[in-house]
Amino acid sequence: MEMITEALNWRKSSYSGANACVEVARPAAAVHVRDSKDLSGPSLEFSREAWTSFLAEVATGSLDLT
């Protein structure tokens, strides 16, 4: 079943500038991520567990995000 991502409540960090931003939507079963410069483009879908693990890794600084 394909979800209509336009209907999701997309959020972007207030720390984001004009470029290189992502938006995140969190409906009940999954987390969606998309490029904020391409709103009608594809989005990535992650399980809540995978997203929570990713955020924990970012918070600890163990990922090289450069």
C-alpha cells in the first residue's frame, strides 16, 4: 500500500538554512524523510525503531556527518 506523502505533517528544523535541508514526517507506523528542495520528490521510509537508533547514534557523535 502506497502512502500519499503530501498529506503528511512535514517538519523542518528551525536551525535549517535555505539549502541542504531535510524534512521529517512521523505518522503512526513509520518515519518519512525527504529533501526540502524537492517537495514532490521521493521520500525515504524508516521504521520507528530504525529512526530512533539513528537519532541515538547522531546524539552520541559516533557518526561522521561531514
